[in-house]
Amino acid sequence: MKVGIVGGGAVGLTAAHDLAVRGTDVTLFEAGEIPNEGESTSRAAGVLYDAFAAPEDARIGSRAIERFREFSGTGGFEFVETPYVWFARTGDEKRAAAIREQVPRMREQGRDVAFIHASELKERFPAVNVEDVGIAAIARNTGCTDPGSYARMMAAEAETEGAEIRTETPIRIRLGDEGADDPRIVPLADGDASGESFDAIVVAAGSHTKRVFAEAGIPVALKPYRVQALTCEFDADTPMLYDATEGYYLRPHPEGLLAGDGTEEVESDPTDWKHESDDAFVAAMEERLSHRLDFESDTESEPKTEFEPASEPTVERAWAGLCTATPDYDPLLGELRPNCYVAAGWQGHGFMRSPALGEAIAKDVLGEGGVPEFDPTRFAGDEEFEIVEGMAVE
């Protein structure tokens, strides 16, 4: 079987690797380098957890963490064990109720999650301000990593298994001379407009997926949207945190701390968008971090009995990236047209689940079944819908 994959992000690379392991003749096309510094995988936060309540999400999340651990230590990729805590502030009854409802459902799916009292959180992480934490939960089968290192590792592993990876190769897809049963990938630099024929093609092109299909006359229910993140200095111990009330997250990072939100709930043009962060985002995040963390704390010092205002964080870098949304917030993963597959629409959870999503689409291509709940044909492709932040607790 001959398979072409469009997109050298984490999902596409994982699919290429898994297909090659099974003896498939697989070629991956990437418009830039791997990792592509301007695209989603390189700009992802690297937050990894399996704390999902829906059965299909919990399965995918669990398998992703399992595979991240399996690959850790290979080719410069490391999975760093780090607990994940999410909370609602005092007075935010809407999100507090959602967290109370989530945790039992997650535990029903076998997820290692529990409620955690603010005092226990403070005892474990003295630099975290818990004075306004109304309700909190903790997930333990979690970690963080450098997304670019996963892409580099997976590309090398895929090539070792026999996959061909063509970088700096922008393409378009087309239905071949035999119709939909003869999908083709056409490198734009080639003079031959007929392209290369494949038994199946997988489009895992992130924010470009909608455009790639549109150029072939195939509508897809996707909308790219812009998000933002930054890194700053921080020396104390902290878990990964998500403030459900304010809608921002943070995690430990080699530069100290990585934090983000900055979600723009409007559709972005993946060929023309602002890669740099907004000043307003940076200012808002500095204020949030100053409130949530003690930037003057020291891991060797005695815990403070009361939280005291601290100096502002020193921002090292700030940037923006693109995510993709769908009408029902679930991915599009499977056969969209005969022998033409899509893998996109992650709502900001793509890299986090990429080892499992790539595996799932590879199995689907091989006829071993995919994820029925994510069947892309549930939409016609022309639906109108609003963009919702992927991590939102409602």
C-alpha cells in the first residue's frame, strides 16, 4: 500500500512512523522544515494530560501519555512528569459546578484525578497563591515537554522505519484521473501537474488543512484561530496550572515558566496572520502571573504563612500560534472522501494527543477502524459555528 501524508507536524509524523512500522510505502510532504518554526507543533505549549471525561477523549488521552512515556529518552525527546491542577476561583459557581461534575466522570474512565484542597496545594507548592481558589482538582498521569523535540525525534524514527520525508515541499492535492479513488499529491515546484498517485492520502496540515482541501473542491468544517503564549523567569516549584475562571494556563519550562491564553475567537487566515504576541496579552499575563505566583520565592526558603505581593515576571519570549476549531469541538479524524483522510480540528489539544491521534489515523488507513466519534463525515463542511477556547471549563 502506498500512502501520502500532507503535513510534518506531530500527528502527521506519528502517522508516517506507524504506517512505516507496518511496512507501508509512505511519503510525507512538509512545506517547511521539521520542526516548522512557524506552524502549530513548534508553537504548542507542551502541556500533556489525559484528564478527559468523555470515553473517546479519555481513551485517546491515556494512549497518548502511554506513548509519550514509551518514546521518552529517544532522540532527544523527554517526557517530564508534572502534575496538572485546574481550578475555579471563589465565587465562580458556574465553573466550580463543572469541575465537581468532571472529576467523578474522569474517574469513571479510569483517570488518575482527584479533588485537592487549596491548603494541600499551598503546602506542596508554596509559591502558588491559593487565597482565591474555590475548588481545585489534580491529574497525576501528566507531564510536559518540548514539542519541537518530539517532531525531530519522530521524523528520525519514521525515516529509520523506511518512511520518506520531503521537506520544503509545498503541495496541493487533487482527485486523479480515475476520480476520488485515485487521490494525488502535486508538489507545487514540479512541472508535472498530474502529481503522484497514492492508494490513500492523509491531510494533517494543521491550520492549512481547510485550505488544502478547498483547493481540491472539498469543504471541511474547520476554522483556524489565533492563540498566544510567553515564557518568563521563575525559580520555584509549580505544577501545570489552569485557571478556569480567567482562562489561562502555565507550566514549568526550561526558561522558568511558560504561560498562555490569548485566544481570539475569530477565524484567522493561515497564510496571513500575526506571529508575534500582542502587547495587551503580555501585559495581562504579567498581571495574572504576579497575582498567582510568588516571583521572589526560593525553593530552599521556608513557606510563607500568607501570600505577599511579588515583583512582576521577567518575560523572555512571547509569540502567537494557530489552532483549529470544529462545530462540536471534537476532531475531524478519518476518511472524508474515498481514500482521502483528514486529521485536524484539535481545539488546542493536538500535540497533547498526537501519539494516539497519529496512531488512530494510521490504523484507519490500514482498514483497522478509527475513532467513530471523530468521523469527519458527520459534517457537510459548510456549517456555520462559533470558535470556543479548547481548554474552557463550562
